[in-house]
Amino acid sequence: MKRKLPLSFILLICGLILFLPPKLTENNTADWAIQLDALNPFIKTKEVYARIPEKPLTSLRDPKHGIDYIYLADTFDQQGRKRNVQVKSYGRERLAPLGHYLKLKIKGQAVYAYEAVMFDQIPKPALQNLRVATK
């Protein structure tokens, strides 16, 4: 005789799979965290700002781009909340010219795009935290 799983148990498991990962992946720069956030439909895309790290964390050989440099960046959103993300350079040694900051488009830990910006293009709460974090 087969036993059926109660509907409430199935809903509980589905809820855990969808809503728990953002808490598990926050500030986690592992590949699984990046992939999980990229796939989760409940995580919204947002913009964060970062000071360009001095040196890459590591580098990887990439047949398409040559060498990709991986940077670990402390980022801040428009309200000044901190998040650590991993940024890939896609063949460039520097993410942007010296003296610039980065504006990143992220979904959880997944970085979709970045561009160099000057400090006057950054919201004040984020800029204040960036200045404190780099002293």
C-alpha cells in the first residue's frame, strides 16, 4: 500500500526551497550561492556600489577572454546596506580606471553587469559607507 505525502508537507518543502536560500546565500561568494540566486525568481535585481579592489582574489584561464580576474568587493546599496559579492573581470586586469567606483547590477550574489562611475554618481548613504569601509 502506497502512502501519500500530506499536501502541507509538500508545501513546507517548496516554501523552504524558495524562501530560505536568500538567507543562506547572502554575503556567500561560493559558486553554488551565485547560481542559486540567479535561478531564484523571488530575488529582485538591484544596483549596488563598490570601491574597486586593489588586487584580484584569484585568476582563471578562460579560452574566450584569456585570463579572467576575480575580485571580492564590499558593496553598498542605495540605503547603505552592505553585501559582499564576487566580480569577474572577463579578460581585463582592472575593472575600471583608478579613482572610479563600480556600479553593479546584482540579483542576490549574481553579478549581471558593472560599470565605472565617479563618486558624485553614487547615492549618499552608499558613498558614506564606501568611504568608511576603505579607511
